[in-house]
Amino acid sequence: MLKASRELRFALGSVAGFVLVCATATQLAGCIVTPPPRVVYTAPPPAPAPAPAAYAAPQADESQEQASEPPPPLPEYVQPACPVEGYLWAPGYWAWGVGGYYWVPGTWVAPPRVGLLWTPGYWGFVGGVYVFHAGYWGPHVGFYGGVAYGFGYTGVGFAGGRWVGNSFAYNQSVTNVNVTVVHNTYNETVINNVTVNRVSYNGGAGGTVATPTAQERMAAQERHVPPTVAQHQHVQQAAANPALLARNNAGRPAIAATPHPGAFNAPGVVGARGAPAPAPQRQAVAQAGRAYGGQGGAANGAHPAPYAAAAHPTNGNGKPPAAKPNAAKPHPKNPPEKGRPENERREGETAQR
């Protein structure tokens, strides 16, 4: 009996110990902190490239100009020689300012970078007013209203030259280049497919009726470069020159084209056909006239002597022939009679005495 009791106590003790171990293990399990899952940092994906913005007209000084009247006809003038190889021609045009239309002389200008061509600005009749569409640089020449500016700008495209690699080749048939300065040239006949006239605007009464071609519409979708700083300064100087106002020059500016942007007083400046010579040229001519003994000049409002002397032949050294020493002059009290030679009048006066 005693032995059975001991075995029972041992069994119960073992069970109690097992229960205690289990209870302790359960309590300890509730205190175990499970580590958080490992987080691996991943760099965010790169932001998508922005979509190319739609082309907007370059914000030039003249881009918002509007006028209620059409611009004057284009003046006739010759193109100055290209001064530097690589310069491109930007034709002259009428711009609008406080005093009305003024002429922006055509000029040779450096492009912003290799491969770009100049599309001239133009006036277009839109919504009852004349609106100026500013020019721009681009890989192709776009629409410029069908205005025949000349010198390769026939109204559609440009035939005055083309890029060959990193060099610009000039078409001598329509551009004025000095082969001692410009070596990359060619000759290609240009056929005008539009009526060549002096109309300076598109649409409206008397304007051109051109519409963009398929190639010009494609060129309009290309990325463009606005006019250069030199071109902006060129326009600003033209706007500040009263002699370039159409109301002052009757549409024939004395500074119609320049060899460089803003070079309004430099050698090589040309005037429109029928316009007076630029001021520096008049001054030089007046000085030459005084050297020859002329009495004319800007001081008395008359033309300087060389204007008149230019109609006479020279004696081979660049000077007009000397006046005859025995040339007779009529007496101020006896003015010459009309219709009779002077020698006959003198003989008649001697007979009367």
C-alpha cells in the first residue's frame, strides 16, 4: 500500500512538472518579440521624359505687331556682298512702330548654329487687321506668305544656298558673294514659280494669295530658334532711325541693306532705288566736292558738286576736267538773249555802239 502511494505521488509530480513546464513555455512564448520583416530599399523609377512642347511662334520684338493698313511695297535695292563666309541673308521688311511703318534693312547675319536656315517674317491679313508673323531659324524654310523678297527668297522656299556638312554653299546666280572671301559657291538657275512683284503682305486687297505647301506645313512642326541678339538689335536701331519711316522716305529708304546687323553707317550700305545717298556718303561726297572747288553741300541745301560732276567724263585721274580759262560770261546788266548764240549777241552790241 505504501509502495503504491509513492508511485502515485511520483506520477502526479511528473504530470504537475510537465504541466508547469508547459505553462511556463506558454507564458514565455507570449513574451517573444518577432523581428520585423527585412525591408529592402528600391530606388524609385526615373520620371518619364516630358513630352515635347508644341511649337509656339518666337517672341520677337515684332511678333505682336498689328496694323489697320497694309505695309508699303518692297523697295528695290541691290544686295551687299557677303562679308564673312558662313553668314546667311535675312531680307529687309516693313515693321510697325509708333510712327507707322519703318524699314528694317536686309542684312547678312550669323546663324545661331550650323544647319539652320532663316524663314523671313511676313504680314498677313487676319480678322480685318494686318498681323506680323515673326521670322525664325529652323532646319528648313517655312511659310513666309508667298512674299518674293528676292536674293533666293522667291516666295516659296530658299534658293540662295544650302548647307553641305558644316559649311554653307552660296548660289552665285541669286546672291552677291565675293569669291576672294567666300570659296564655297555654285551656280544654279532659279525658276520663279510665283509672280515676281513688290507686294509685301499676304491676303487682303492686293496681297499675295499663297497658302502653305505640304513641305512648309511640315517645317512649321519643327523646333525653331528665335532671332538672334544681333537681329533684335538691328530691329531696334531701325525703329529709332526717323529716316527709315515710310512717311519720311516715301517707301525708298536710304539704308535698304547693310553688310552686318546694325551697321547702318558702315561701308557697303546700299540704298533703295531712287533714294538719296546715306548721310555718311553724302558727307564724303560733299568733302570731295569742296576739294574740287565745288560750291554745293549740305549746308546750303544743294547737292554737292560731285553729283553734277558725275555726269561729265573725267580726265583719267579721277578728277573732272578743268574749266576753260577763256570761257566768256555774260555781263550781269546785259543778260543773254534767248534764241541767239552769245558770240552773235556780242557782235550786235558792238555794232550798236
